[in-house]
Amino acid sequence: MAAVRVGIFVEFNYEAIELWYPLLRFREEGMTTFTIGPEEGKTYLSKKGLPNKADKSIDNVTAQDLDVLIIPGGFAPDYWRRDQRFLTLVRDVYQSGKTVAAICHGPWMFVSAGILKGKRVTCFCSIKDDVINAGAEYEDTSVVVDGNMITSRIPADLPDFCKAILAHVKQTTK
């Protein structure tokens, strides 16, 4: 799976385990993984102070550069959803049929990108009303796969989240 390129958003106040678990898990599979932040080379601290340096700037990544885009939670999605560059990448990856995956508060990006209408999703309970009001059908389960969109609720769901992403990638990259 070395040809599979996985980008993961990073920003101040990201949820550390929701970034690091998939980053390392997909590296184990031989995939090319990298973080995407507002500024290349800048170090961003998680909610609890764990650092992660952005491998690439959002300005230098397009949907053509990715096979999978992962959006971790924490407070970071509230910053990304205000930045048209991040919203455009999310929308472009989704519309290209590539895998877009979000956990916890990450589905806020789908709300702001305008891609939730008619989709089945899950998310952290505090943004449930937001996804419903954006036209999605909310399901309280560890992972929901609807087409090329994969969502999960909380860090405890990460094993199911990553298994679903792997299964989708294997199915779509044959």
C-alpha cells in the first residue's frame, strides 16, 4: 500500500491521539503519511501540549496529492472551518470520490464544506445538532461509512475508524 497517500490535518489544539493513532497505524501498512497544517514546518501543540510539525502547508496540497484525508478532532476543527483553504481541500477530496474521514469534532468540516446533506454520519455528541441541521442522518455508533465519507465519535472508536478507512482504501484502490 506504499502508493497510498494519507494526509492528516494538524493545527493548534488538535486531539493528539486522533492524529497520532492513524498516522502511525497507516505508516505500519506502508502508506505514505503526512500532516497538513496552516504553515509547513510549523509545530502545533495538541490540547494537552503534544507537538506535531506540519509536513506540508495547506497552500501546497491538492486533492490530486491525496488518496485519503483524515480530520482529527479536538478544538482544531473550529479553526479549520473558518479557513476556506481547508474547506476547499475537504470538498475537493470528497467530490473526487477519495476517502474523507473525520472523528470527534472533525465532521464540523463536512458541515462547513456543505457536503453532509443526505449523508449518514456520527460525531462527538456536542456537534450532533450541527450535523443534523446540515442535513445528515446521525447514528450513535463507533463508525459510519457512507460512500467515501467515514466518521467516528471519540478516541475509543479509533480501532474501528482505522479499520473502516483501511477497508475503504483496499476496496477503492484495487
